Amino acid sequence: AEAEALFRKVMALEPRSSLAYLSLGDIYAHVGSVALAVPLFDTAIALDPREPLALLHRARAHRALKDLPRAIEDYRRLLRLVPSDPEASRELAELLGQAPGP
């Protein structure tokens, strides 16, 4: 609760801080409130579209919510930014094995 209040304060003082939105999203995801984390990750990405960590965490959130098409889209977008990202590569490969084919 204290961390959430702190990041909300940062967000109020620095509304363009993608890191504040990413961090609060991480807190929500960590405590199992993944559906609440996604809009925060969305905002972090809107503020900084080239932030790989926000894309990775949103991909994981979509995966946890069983939204495989969006998770795959985020992993692919991340890999266009950072082609050598081993976590994204591995997680995308795992997802492609699970995702329903066309």
C-alpha cells in the first residue's frame, strides 16, 4: 500500500514518467492484480513506446490473462526493438507453441 501511494504521488507530480506507471503496474502484477496492471503498462508504453521493459511486462500480463494474440504482438514488438532479448525470444517461442494456429 505504501509503494502504491508513493508511485501514485510520483505520477501526480510527473505525469509523463513512464517509469512510475511501469513500476505501479509491476506492483499490481506481483500481487496478482494483473488486469489492473495492463492499463498502467499501456500508459507507460504510450509515454515511451521504445521502453522494452514495459513491453515485456505487458506481454507477460496479457499471457497471464490468456490473451495470447496480444502477448504475441507485444513480444514481437519488443524483439523488433531488441532482437537479442533472450527472455522475450524464449517466451515468444513458448507462446507460439501454445497459440492457436490460423
